[in-house]
Amino acid sequence: MGGSAPGWPARLESYGVVLRSLRRSDADEWQAVRARNHDWLRPWDATVPPGASPRPSSYKMVVRSLLHQAKQGQCLPFVVEVGGRFVGQVTVSNVSRGSAQWASIGYWLSMDVAGRGVAPRAVAMAIDHCFGPVGLHRIEICVRPENTNSLRVVEKLGLEQVGYAPRFLHIDGAWRDHRVFAVTVEECPEGIAARLETHQSHQ
């Protein structure tokens, strides 16, 4: 897989939620989880606008692309596991170095673990890893205004909305608006996971 990029490969764990590097051998589980959750995920899945090059469709093509980018330090494709079972993904993408030192995070989860605090925990671990071993300064998460589940995730993590992007991404067959949330390392010296603990203790 190659470990030349900072902070990759990696395995992170907190309160029973595991983030680990995506592997080629995850193919069967990935395809099974995606198939079971097709209708659940379809409204939020990125699509390709007319005239653009098609996205990789098979798991083999997807993972080859992600692992190549990971080796180059351009992304960190994590699998989310609960109880040793593949339940979703968190992908740190668009890693920009130089003067920017930022990246964006996207995530999806199986419907059967939704609402159990898995997504906030997984994303918090990913952000803290990015601010730690990966050495980034800013993380951005873009969420459709209609995606109430994802909006609850950024709310629990205490991320501030920093912008609004009209027709930002092609999703479910059309260009969709997104709310833009971000956090910098200076805003959470204690770490995002610690901030999540504080949020939960106050509920």
C-alpha cells in the first residue's frame, strides 16, 4: 500500500468505532453494504454531469484510484468498522499542501448504524488524525441543506458554517447547493474528539 504519505496507512479506534485503511480485500463487504443501502444512500451520492468522464464504477477501479491517491498523499480513504463489521467510509480528499494545508472530508454509513453516534465519532477521529500526524491546518465538510443526518454530525462536532455554495456538486442527477463547514487546528487545541465528549456530556 505504501506508507510514504504522512499519517498513512493508519488504524484509529475510539469507543468501539474503528477507522482503518481501505484494502482491496474489502471488496465483498463494500459491495454488500452498498447494495443493502442503495436507496438510503442514493439521494446523497455524487453523480456525473452529462458530458463528463464517467466515475469508476467497480470496487476494483474505485479502490485502485483511492489507494494510488493515498500513496501520493492526496487522500486518506478510511473504512468504518463497528464490532469488526464494515459499516461505511470516511474519506479525506483534496489534500492540499503548500500554503493551504487543508482537506475536505466526506462520509457515508450503513442505515443500520445511523443515529448511534458512529458518524460523529468517526469524523472526529479523522479530523484529529489530520491535525496530528497528517499535519493539516484546516478541514472542510460540505453538506446539502436537506441532509439532516449530516447536519447533525457537524453540529455535534461544533463546526462553524463558513459559507454557502450554490450548485456545488452534481448529486443524484442534478447540481446541488451545499452548506460549507470548516475548522482549523487553532479552533480546537483539545481535539475534535474531546469537543464531541463535551457536547455529549451536556446533553
